[in-house]
Amino acid sequence: MNAPLVTVVIPSHNRPEMLEEALESVVQQTLSNWEAIVVDDGSRPPVAFDRLQQRFGPRLRGIRHDVSRGGPAAKNAGVRSAHGQFLAHLDDDDLYHPEYLDSAANVLREFSDVDVVFMGVSCFGARASSSQSVYARAMERTLSRAKGTEVRPGLIIFGDPLVEALLRSVPMAFQRPVARRSAIDHIGLYREHCFLWDCDWAIRAAVTRRTALLTQPLYRQRTGDQGYSTTHKRIHDAALSGIEIMETLVARANAEPELRKWEDAFREAAARGFLDLAYFHQARREWRDAWQAWLCSQRRQLSPKRFTFLLRLVASALAIPKRTSQSRA
């Protein structure tokens, strides 16, 4: 068989019904020259690859992890086994619009200097309306900062300003890439021990390669209760992961001359991350942790503006015993 134009990598863990819905959306693509690799990340029972191939055809291949290794490891396993010129990803609880692969491939074929196309998102499911509103606001802010060039309606090509925009926020569209397989040598695989691995990859893509965005919402993201993280734990883990991403980028900027121009921006982003962590701890009345996070923020980048937080931290800490004594009186 000739190599497929696009490889779709689909990690899956204990979602057999949703996985079949996701595969059905791949089969319905207007672009027919694709292969799909399902990476079974330790599902119990295992994904029934024989039955899926009978239903969806020989373009489907399977990889099995006997023990769950997480989303980024599953995606990396699929990427390493891909035969396609372009690489796309689909979560097992999400869907593609029928024109998803065709639209992305057309951009990559037309613009030879673009290595990654980020794809617009639409939400469906239990919390679709609120999620779509959050997404729209995040995209508006990021695109305003990114200052891309709209080369035709719905297609934006980016330059350097996208990097600083993504250092502030990585909306979901920028976590839904279709990339040239050749670009992975420059960008790298997903970092398997990074909590915000999709965000990390998007930033590295913007730093190292030329990127574009198709704003049409062709990636359909399910919103509901199928996630695995509690809210407070996720906020804390995300804050720590964001800081780790920036610290890693600072180290790379010190070691790689071509990234040195971004060092100050990486340091500023790390400082913002520590300040966000300080606010998180303050809200939970974890005064010592809040103070330490604030100190780390100042060490990364000294800023008089951040002393406002210190005053608030002291005031809120002093207010707790005062209210307690008043209630006893």
C-alpha cells in the first residue's frame, strides 16, 4: 500500500463506546487517504482491535500498553508508528467534523513554509454552552496578542508574537494541531511527565516552527463529566506544570542560541506562574505556601507591582484571627 497522507493518532483508556464514535467521525472524512492508530493505554478490558478493524476497515491499526502510561506517552507511541506525511490527533471522547483532515491537509500542501496548523474547536455535551463561551473569550484575547496575518477568511498565519501570546494562555484550538511529520524532529514529541503536555507542545511549536490557525470549528470537543481530575487538584497541578514548562524553556534558551531572544519572555512567564500559584494558596489560606510562591515570582523577575499581592496576603492573614475573636465576643 502507498503511504497515507495523514495519520490520525487516537489514545484510548476505558471508553469503548466513545472510541467507536470517534472512529466513526474519522471514517466519515471527506479526505480518504488516511490511517488511524488507536493506542490502547491500559484499558480494562483491552480494546477489541479485531472487532474494530472488521467495522472500520484495514486502515485502522492498534497499539497496546498493558499498563496505562498516560495521554502523552500514548500519543508518542502513535506518532512513532505513523506512516503519514501529516500527523493529526483525536481524543477518544471527541469527534472530527467531516472536513477536518481535508481542510488541514490543504493548508499544509498550499503553504510549504507552515509546519503546524492549529484547528478551531466547537463544544458539545453537557456543558457545551459555558465551555464555548470560555473558549471564545480565550481565543479573542490570544489572537489579539498574537497579531497573526489573515491570509484568507478563516486562515491565520503567525509570526513571533504568537509565542508571547501562548506564554499567557493556550486556548484549546492551539492544543489541536495537525503537523508535518518532518517537523517533529524540530519540535519534539510530547513530554510524558508534563501535566500540561498539550500546552507545552504548542508553545514549543510556536517557538521553533511557522504555524497557522484554521478558525473554523472543525474539532468537536465533548464537555461533560468524563474527565478524571478534581477541580482544586487540577488547578494546583496546572499551576505547577505551567511553571515547570517555563523553567524548562529558560534552560533551553540558555543552552540554545536560537532561543535566546525569548529568555526574558520565558522568565516573565515563570514569574507570572508563581504569582498565580501564590494567589491559589492565598485563597486556600495557605499563608506560608503563598509567601514562598510570591518570593519565587520575585526571584524569577523582580517587579514592584507584585508587592500589591504581598500587602493583600498580610491583610488577609491578619483578618482571620480578628474575625475569630469577634465571633467569640
